[in-house]
Amino acid sequence: MIGTRVILVPGTWHGEWSDPDSPFWTFLEAQRFRPLKFRGWSGDVDGLPHVIDPQKSEKLSDWIAGGWALFYLLRNLPYERRNVVAHSHGGQVALFAAGLARVQIHRLITVCTPVRKDMADIRKLAAPRIGRWRHVSADGWDFMQRAGELFDGNFNWHQERKMPEAHENLLIPKIGHSKLLYDQTLFPLWQQDGMLDFLRVDEGVVGV
């Protein structure tokens, strides 16, 4: 089968957008992509507040475990097939795969991934192992992203929309936390804003 492989990494509670035959999956296939859902992390709420237990050794453990699982998936793919779309805290999983497990990622799009201070060191380790990284956020108020940023040492309600280490930051007005992946009327934005071209590789090459 010809087309660009793209790994879909859902966020907390495993979003249906990444399921086979979902509208977004069908949209990608129509654009000559070969989606694959990553099922290797718990999807639990992680990153418990420092104020609850600052010494909690297993803090972020779900994301770390997911990062290693994603490493084992990606390492069996040729580098140009390691294209990842990660939503919300699924983005943290992808960053642990690159930053801690040290897998090289060809293209990464993080969609409304919370910009957490306690992930800063991992982001810095991950960035050199990501060929190109685009972070997409909502230009309007994104309560879910902001809630994911709270209690990591940043106790104000100023939402961090830009991912400092990403190569590109794209703000889309009023998309909400998940609408870009669920609302079919917004799917054309993936073409108009160049996100599909960002992921795409030579379609004349048979993918893995």
C-alpha cells in the first residue's frame, strides 16, 4: 500500500478520534495517509500536583511508560515513517519517547498538549531527536489544556500556548481542545494550514 505512515497518539482517556474508521482516520486515508493507532499507554490522568506529594517518585510514570512503549513501536519503522500526531497528554508520551527513550521522530504534531514546566527538561532532550515539530494550540480559551498545565509549579491561570522547543507554533482560532480532531468541518484546516504537507513523505515509496 502506498502512502505516508502516521502514528496517532491519543491523550487522556484514549480519544475516539484515533480509532480505525473514525472520521479523522477516514479523512487521513482519503488524503493518502496510512494511520496507525498507538495503544501503548494507560490514558490515565498523570502528573499529579506537586502540592499533593512533591516527593512522589512515580510522578509522570504513565507518560514515561507510554514513551518507552512508543519507542518500541517506532524503532521498527524506517525513520521517514516515524510521523506522529499526538493529542493533549499524548504529546507528553511522544516527548518521553524522544527525550528519555531516545528514539528519532521524523515529524511530530502536538495538538493542544499542555505546556508544563515539569516537562521542560524532557522537551529539551527530545527536541534534537525530532526532525520537525509543530505545536498546534487553540487561539481561544482552552480549559482542558490550561487545566493540564496547572499544579506543575505554575499556579496562575495564564495559558501557555506556545511550545518553546517546537520548530513551529500554530495557533488556530477557537478550535477548542479536541475540535481539530473531531469536527469534520475543521478537517480542511489540516490542508489549508499545511499540516498534511508537513507530515507527508514521498508517496511513490511503499510504506511499512
